[in-house]
Amino acid sequence: MATISLNDAQREAVLHTEGPLLILAGAGAGKTKTITERIVHIIKEGTDPRAILAVTFTNKAAKEMRERIIRRLEEEHIIDAPESGRNPFHHTPLIKTFHSLGLMILSDFGSRIGLSRHPTILDQSDSLSIIKNAVEQLGIDPKLNDPSKIRGIISREKGDFVSASEYKQKVASAQMDIVASVWRIYEEELKRQKAVDFDDLIVCAVRLLEDHEDIRLHYQERFRYVHVDEYQDTNAAQYAFVRLLVHPKRNNICVVGDADQNIYSWRGANVRNIMNFETDFPGTKTVLLEENYRSTGNILTLANTAIKKNTVRKEKNLFTSQGEGDRIDIMPAWDEQGEAEMIAEKCKALIGEGIRGEDIAVLYRANFQSRVLEEAFIHANVTYNLLGTKFFERKEIKDVMSYLRAALNRASQPDLKRVFETPKKGIGKTTIAKIFANQEIPAAATLKVSKVYDFLDRITEMMHTEPLSHIMQTIIVDSGMEKELLEGSADDRDRLENARELVSLTIRYDGVPAQEVITPFLEETALQSDQDNDTEEKSGVRLMTIHASKGLEFDHVFVTGLEQDLFPHKNITNRKRTKEEEEEERRLFYVAVTRAKKHLYLTHAELRTIFGQKQINAPSEFLDDVPEDIAEVHDLYYKQGGGTIVYI
């Protein structure tokens, strides 16, 4: 029998088994270990493992929890180990993601709402196909009302637990009316096919539990103990799901989470769910897991200092027994190229000292920042692994580049196709096919196509007199791409930032007309694109957004772009941040800081090129949170044109 070491707070959470329990687990405080040991303890006390449910968000998290629990149950000889030859999965707790739990319930009782025992689950392309058909059926122009955006709106509304009929009642614009009409037909088609989409796995399960008391009681009696991981990330539908699964008399629910790590409001996550838990479940016992097993004392001092400025949170204070550790490095640079080069060279030095590249992470607030970082790592010959889509592989970058290439080569059909389709111009696939086949097209389409060719002619003419950055600006703005992305979702506005980074990239070529530098520029981007297409998993320094880093940890972490309006981030529309948005930015900084185990580097640039314009940037307000006695402030890093490194 294994001896498991728990600190006092972890032990308190493990031993409190009856009634509602809120475990507020700070970053690196051993929450998975705690919830694992609590489940094992409940089983050792005599509860049938099948009466225990644990719900989390991702398959990866569910797999990790399942493996830990099974390993501990084997160590306690509660179930047989695999080498015994018997089924090791006999009588184990049910550990599911929200979506897989919803599917299980629909498989059991979906017939009550007209579904088969094995309902068809539509993937994104299947859903989009139905929505496209609905758009066509309603006579709506898909070139002006993008079906994929309509699908995104429907998905977000379902996550907010809004039905098609409820959405119809709150219609307040022509766009919303179109969405409501499409959504009605979409739901009718799902019903006809006896199918569900990914969002319905939760929404329909919740409706079943709400509308059928016998089904609700069945699961409330079955699951005597309910556990929910990352509770701060639940949206409205998931919140309703959890509450319906808990027996109202027993209230044996344990949720684990951290309001300070709620960074997904744009996905529908509502921090109020964890803030209101004690009200939702009277008699809640709250346990704080504050001892951190990941980071050094200085890193935690910064994390605590920064997050205390937020008002929507549960008070806690991370501490460690590992000692203060290294000072936090604050590393200013002259501009974004200098910042990227400084980081790449430092990473190269660390690797030279024997530190693995995989133990180093470079984090950034906005996707567009990856471009200059990738370039610096390539030039420094430092192996890196970018999590997410590489810069020149992004759709919006390919779209802008297609205008440039099509202006130079009208025979490039892939580029022309992108130009015709992005942004929406009312030119359909049939028309495009006829153009490429040299067939006659209708007069109305001819006018639209002529405007495209006129615009490409204008780009060609500009190459003789204008710098490349001006041409890039013209493509983004005058093509209508900027307007379309500004009016879209938060993801679309991120895409616009990425497209604008192309303008910043081309500033370096602005000494001469574009026609003299267009060939080397296209060669450079093509070579980087070739590298981007290498999808083989690599070792090396990790480059990723802060959002993507949540749940990960690294010995050395660089948090980059710490400038006011970049991090904390200012909306591309220049709208003033709300109080809620300000606090989420601070939570994001807290998450970034607490990814570091041993050493934290905070970098910023005094000048940064945004949409082709050099801007002087004030250092981020987050740098004011770094106590002077734990910081090492470096001299300004500047690279002169001749290549000499100067610290000012």
C-alpha cells in the first residue's frame, strides 16, 4: 500500500466527504492529486466506485485523472492490476468530459426526445453543410452572410444555454433575424435526421434532466458523489448540467477551481459560477490550496502581488517551501526586433548551458507577435516548436499575400480564387469556375469581377511608386478585409491583428519602390512557409500564446510584449476596456507568471511597429507589480544597423 504525502489543506479536502465542497486551488498547488486522493478515500470508506462521477473539460485531463485514480486503486488493492490477468477497469469511478457525459445520457434516454440509442453526432463540417443549405433555402446571399459565422453565433448561444426560440425573441437587428431564421431550419433538420451537434451533447442532456424528473432522479441516485474540475471555466449550459446531476438533499458535490485562472470569458466561461458556489450550495465547506509545488518564492510573490488588485476573486496567497529562488529578470529592448533577438540569443545561451529547449517557453499575448519571434529564432539557429498555426500558414496571411501574387501573376488560379472569395464579394464558385474555364459569365458577375481586376491593376501600378508597406495597407483596407474582420468575432479581430503584422514586416523594405524588393520578399516568405508546413513534432523552445500555456509548466519562461495596450491588451477597435476585461487581462498575467518553475523573464519594447507605424509604448502596468527587491532590471538592448549589440 502506497504512502501518499498530503499537506494539511489537501488532507482537509480529502477527508471532507459529505456535503458541498469548494476547493480553491492556486496554480501548482496539487489539485489533481487532491481530487484523486479524495475519490480513493471515498471508495476506501465503502462507497461503490460506480457511484462516483468526475467531470472535466478535455479528454487529456480526463485521461490523466483516470490513470491516476486507477493506479492508486491498484496500489490500494481495490481493483486488480493489469498483470493479474483480470479486468483492471472493473468497478472504477466514471470519469468523463462534459461532452462525453452528455453523450452517455443521450444514449441512455435520448429516445424521449426522438433520438436513437446511438445518435448521429455532426462534426463542424456536417453542421456547416446544413447551415449552408438553410441559407440557400431562405434565399440569403451566402457571400454576404457567411454560413460559418452564423454557425459560430449559434454555437456560442447554445453554450449560453439559449434556445432557437429564445434567440428569436431577442432579435434586435437584421443580422440577428437572419441567424434566427437559419437556426430554426437547422434545428428542424437535426430533428429530422435524429442527430445532434457537439453543443447539443450538453444542451439536450440538460433539457432531458430538466424536463423528465425520473431521468434526473436516476442520475442523482446513481452518482452519490460528483466532482468537477476547472469549475471556473464552466459556461451557462455546463453550470446547469452540474446542478441537475447533484442530489438536492445530499448535495455531495466537490468542485475544484481558481477564479484567478478564469481566462476564457470569450468562450462563454463565467467566473461568477465559482464565485457564487457557496450561495448555490448552502453549507459549503471551502478549502484553500495555497502551497505551490511548482514555482520559486520570488515568482509567487509577483503572482500574489499582481492578482490582489482584482476585485472579483476569492482571497488566497500562494507560498512555497522551495526558497526565494532567482530574481525576476526585466529585459527592455529598443524595438520588437531587438526584443525577439534578445530572447532568441538568451535561449541559445541557456541551451548552451545544458538546459533543454523543451524546458523553455516564450509566451505572448497576441498571435501576431509570433512572426518576429519565429524570424529571430530562425536567424539565431535555435530550434523552436510553435504551438498553434505558424504565421505564414494562417488563412488571413495567405489571403493578403494572394492579392500581391495575383497582381503579379493573373494566371495563378489559387491566388485568384482567394482574391475572389476574400472578403465576400458576391462572386460564387460557379462564376469562378467559369472564369478559369474561359466561359462567359452573367453581366452582374462581370461587373464584380471587373472591380477585382481593377483593384489588382491598381496594386501593380503602386509597385512602381509606393513602398511595399503602403501596398500591404491598401490591400487590407481597400479590399474590404479590414471592415469584414472588424465586424466579426473576437477571433476575427485577432486575424486582423495578424494581417496588420504583414505591414510591420514589410517596413524594412520601404527604402525603395516595391517592384525592386518584391522578389526577395516573396522568396523570404515562401521559404518561411515551407518551414511552417513541416508539421513533424520537434524538440526545442516552446512558442505559444498565454491562453495556450494554461495547465503547462516550464523551468524558464519569457513573458513578452509587456507594453500598455499590448499586454494588457487593447481591443483592436480601440474601445475602452471594461472592468471585467481589465481583470481578465490581469488574470492572464497571473497565469503567465505561474507557468515558470525556476526563472521568469519579463520583456518589453520601447518602440513597436503596429500596422506599419512605429509607436512609442509605455511599459505595461503589470511591470509595476514586480517588487524592486526581487527584480533584476537589465540595460536597454539595442542592435545597430551594422549588427553590433549595444546595451544603453
